[in-house]
Amino acid sequence: MADLPPSIGIAIEDGIAIVTLSRPEKRNALDTPTVTGLGAFFAAPPPGVRAAVLLGAGPHFCAGLDLAEVAGAQPPLAMVAHSRMWHRAFGEIEFGAVPVVAALHGAVVGGGLELAAATHVRVAEASAYYALPEAQRGLFVGGGGSVRISRLVGAHRVMDMMLTGRVLGAEEGQAAGITSYLVPSGEGRRTAVALAGKIATNAPASNYAIVQALPRIARSDPEAGLFTEALMAAVAEAAPEARERLNEFLEKRTDKVAPDRTERS
Ligand code: 1HE
């Protein structure tokens, strides 16, 4: 496993990596060692890890970029390199080896929201709130937010949040599409771990297709997308595990699809 800074805590539980932003005294503000550490971890999680959960320690998920890091004057190209470093690290999450479920609570702002947007499934606790205060700090997004957050909620909402400083509450974030699950405060970790556990039971080739192919297909022109879909489907279906799983269903040895009775929105 990559050498990680103390601001990243890792625990492995039943094939699920629990990755915790662990710098609560600075509200998990993202400094360079934390960002590169996240990239290194998700690029090569320990063998046997099939899914991950991303959490923030303390009262907030993440306060975004560590503003102390960019307070001094820096040449423009150094700032470009800084942003590109974030892009690489968050790309390792979005197109990494395992699906990642984020549990969000408290402030999820600036680069913290950019980080959340690079994960695959997002759970909000009722305490979560979302903001992009970059313009108030004289900055612009630099961690992929203009692409990923726009994709989640639409560029018009990103524009509103950035121009007016609008803060979305947990329910507004859920309605806007930032999160897929909204749970009571204190329940985020449990829900995220349960979802990651479910994800870990899927066929690895299917999870690979979902994480690697689906977002690329969704962004490509439809004809190329359909062709890629057919190729990816063939790869997933060719795995011996697919035969076993299909036969399990046909021989009535596995669960049917049934409504989810879990209480959540
Ligand atoms: C920080 C940061 C930070 C807190 N960089 N040090 N992000 C922001 O503009 C958000 C700035 N932070 C806040 O608005 C608030 O801190 C919070 C709403 C997140 C939390 O409030 P609170 O009352 O719980 O904590 P606090 O007292 O404000 O902060 C505790 C400490 O963390 C304090 O330091 P201390 O030495 O006085 O104890 C804060 O200075 C420190 N702290 N947030 C550095 N962000 C790739 S481009 C992305 C661009 C962006 O992300 S821009 C948005 C940046």
C-alpha cells in the first residue's frame, strides 16, 4: 500500500477500505500530501479490497483546498501544475480500481465537493451542506469541479453557487443530484459501508465496466457509445463468474430482485 500522510486514515473491513480524511483540526482541508495520498491509495488499493468508503473525521466532511497552501504569490504555471495534480489524484478515484461510496456530513465545500464528485455513490447525512466559495476567495475551481459537479447538477447550478455564494442544504443537494441517499445525521458511515458491501458482492468484471466504461460511454457520441457498450458487455459476460451467476439464477439458487425496504430517501 502507498505511504500515506497522517491526514488519511485507512482501515480494511471485510474487503471494504474505509478511507477517512483525518485532519479535523483543519476541517479536513486538502493539502498536497493529502491529495496525492488519496490518488496513490486509490490507484493501488491493497489486494482483496473490492470497494471503498470515503469519510471525513470531525464535524465536517471537508473544507476544500487548504487555503494556507495558496496564500503566497505563485507563478501561474505553478498554479496550473497544482490543479493538474488534483486532476490526476481525483482521476485515480473516478477511474480507479474500486467503486467508492462517499458519506458526506457538515461542510462539503470547494475542493471537498470536487472530491465528493469524483466518487461513485454519495450518501448525505442531514447535516451536510454544499458550497463553492471560490469566487469569495479570489479563486476558481481547480479539482475537476467545473466538469464533475456540472455533470452532477448542471452548469447553471454551479454558476449560481459560484456567483452568488449559494449554500445548498442536504435536502437541496439531494434534489439537485449531488447525493443519491439522504440519511439522518450519524447514519452516513453505516449506510455507506452497507452500500459498499453490496457493491463488493457484484461480479468484478461488472463493477469494472460500471466504473470504467459507463462514464466514458455517457460522454461519448451515442453511436460510439453503443459500440463500446456492446464490447464491454461481451467482456463482462465472458467472465466465468457470469456463467455461474446466470446458472444460479436459472436454477433458483439466488435471490430475486425485490423492493428495498430500507428506510431512507
Ligand atoms: C482551514 C480551511 C481551509 C478551515 N484551508 N484552513 N474553502 C473555504 O473557503 C472554506 C473555509 N472554511 C470554512 O468556511 C469553515 O472553516 C468551515 C465552515 C469549513 C468550518 O467552520 P468551523 O467553525 O467548524 O471551523 P473553523 O474555526 O472555521 O476552522 C477550524 C480551523 O481550520 C481554523 O484554523 P485555526 O488555526 O484557526 O484553528 C481554520 O482556519 C482552518 N480551516 N477551513 C485552511 N479551507 C483545487 S481548487 C479548490 C478551491 C477551494 O476549495 S476554495 C474553498 C476553500
